[in-house]
Amino acid sequence: MSEDQKNGEEEQNKAMIRQYFEHHSQKDLQKIEKLWPPNHRFYFSGMPPMDWNGHKQFLAALFNAFPDIHFAIEDILAEGNKVAFRLALTGTHKGEFQGILPTGKKISFGGTGIGTIIDGKLEENKAHADIMGLMQQLGAIPPAPANGD
């Protein structure tokens, strides 16, 4: 593969990830699912691996808890069929989340991930997010002391 072909493929893969998270911000599970192959796998820190159906249920619960959630890509890098991304997520807690009743609180937290793109689809997504910070914002756990005590 020539350098131009490689760069073109990497740019296409980054564009696909941008589209993928745009669909997340729109809460459009049908469009998201079209970007997954049947063998899609999702790995999220602290949870067992998920297939496309488990990932869809995960997103539906997230969208229900934070109906105005927005996914902003802050950084994106590609090499070959891998795309690394850093996200900023914002929203309002208006539905139950992990057993926490709606608080109406505005939330903001970060996440990172590495996706593997095969034939224009997200075959594998390995993601991490600042769930500790999210839970602190929701009042589920106490915030860290400001002075480091």
C-alpha cells in the first residue's frame, strides 16, 4: 500500500469515527448500528465484553439517563486500521443511571478509546471513561478533598 493510500484510509477511518459519535450525540441507535459489523465487540472498563446487542443496550441506558448527552471529539489519531480518540461528554441526569435516580444535575466527564475499523465499520471499540468523576458529580460518592487530605 502506498503512503497516499494509507493516509487516505486513515482519514476515512477518522471520518467514520467522527460520524459514529455524531450519531451518539443524536441518540440514533439505528445509524450507530449501521456502522457495526455483525461481529462487533465493545470493551468498556469495569464491564464484561459486549457484542453489538449488549453495546446497543448499554447505549440505550446511557441515552435514557442523559437524554441530552453530547459527545465531543477533542483529539483523534489514526494509524492503519486503528483510530484513537479522546472525548468530552456533557449532559443532564434526567433518568435512572446505575441505580441512581435522576438528579437533574449537569455532568461533564472525559473518555478515551481505540477503535479498529475493518471495511469501514467499527469492528472493535475499547473504551475508558472517568466514571469516578461522573459518580462524584451525581452525588453517588463523595468528591475528593480539595486539599488532597
